[in-house]
Amino acid sequence: MFPLRDYVPRLHRPIAVWCIIGVNLLFFLFEMGLSQSDLVRVFHVLGVVPARYFHPEWAQWMGYPAGGILPFFTHMFLHSGWFHFLINMWILWVFADNVEDVMGPGRFIVFYLLCGLGALGAHLFFYTDSSVPVVGASGAIAGVMGAYLLLYPHARVLTLIPIFFIPYFIDLPALVFLGVWFFMQLLSGVFSGMEGGSGAGVAWWAHAGGFVVGMLLIPLFRVPSRCYYCHSRSRGGRGGGDSFRFD
């Protein structure tokens, strides 16, 4: 299940989203110029290795630099490959422009970073002993998706669903698409824990944690006067692009 686009209009240019995508691209181009050994080193220094913070003696023995606050932010701009990078940037583009629309660029950047930190916190809670670096924008993007769910549950998302290698396209309500996505992250996180995972692979709990943080933060960051198409409980609607609120 992959989102292709939504139908909520925006009134402002998504300057912050462009900047975030641009920074991610610069980081990724930098990665592409590294050898495999140098790339692994960068992931361990600028990514977040949970054991580095929960087992400082081990981290010192392994040669990690002292301190290490910078990775809490830089890990959000590192990606493990083309597929990881492109998928994250596409999903960010689909949902983030409308979330920035109700905040403005400055507030959105702060919101995005806080969602990334919250997502990282959820991962660290479950994988304190992991020596696998956490990299990627997925947690912060999950926060954007959580905010989108509360702002535009009535919206429609054009979704690609591959069925036996045959692409199937359908407009799903955002409430359904994002609800199913969140449930899948929770379920995957639970099964990963039951299997005794080490935190390698997909950071399911980071996705779920970021999503919840985004839902919690959106009431603090939205600007009511900019909430042009937000869902209104006081008005009915036919769903899709018809049930928009004009403030």
C-alpha cells in the first residue's frame, strides 16, 4: 500500500518541505561519494547507535566520539540507499505540504525535528542494547502523517496496492489509509519484539512513536487562521474533497 497523491489544496508554497528535501538530497549525494567502509563509519558516527548512549563504557571501548548529541538530528537526514531515500521523500511530499500549510515554514521545521526526536525515543526505549545505527527520515515523516490524520481525516489518498504483481489504484479516505498504516507499524513492532529482534532492518517502533508524537503536537503547532481545509466536526460532508472547512 503506497500513497501516490492526495487531493487537499494548499494556499502557501511549502518552503520548509522543499528545504528539508533539499538537505536530505545533499546528505544522500554526500553518501554516494563514500566507499562502503566510510559509509558505515558515517552511519555509526552521525546515525544513532542505542548502545552508544546506554552503555558508555562499551562506546568508549569501541572508539565512539564523546558527547554525541549531533546524531540525534543528523540521523534524520541519512538514508541507507536509493529506495530508502526516494520512498521517504515521496511520502514526505505527499503529506507534508498540507501540514506545513497550517503552521508556516518555521513552525513546521521545529515540528518535524521534534517528531523525529520522539520517534527516535520510541526506538531507543525498545532497543537499548542495539549496536545497529538508526538512520532515515521515516520517524519524522510518520509524525507528519499523524498530524495529517487529525487535520484531514476526510481527505482522499490515491493509493497503489499491488495485487499479485498487478498494480491496483484506489482512492482511500486518509482515515483508512493512515489508520491501516499505523496499525501495520504497531503489529510489525510487536512481532519484531516477539522474534527477539536487535533493531536491525525497519524501525517499526520509531514509525509508531513518531506518528503518535505528531498527533500530540499538532494542536500546539497549528495556526487556526491558516487551517483553510481542516476537518470540521461542526460541519457535515460527503467525504473526499467535498468536506473542507474554510476559516
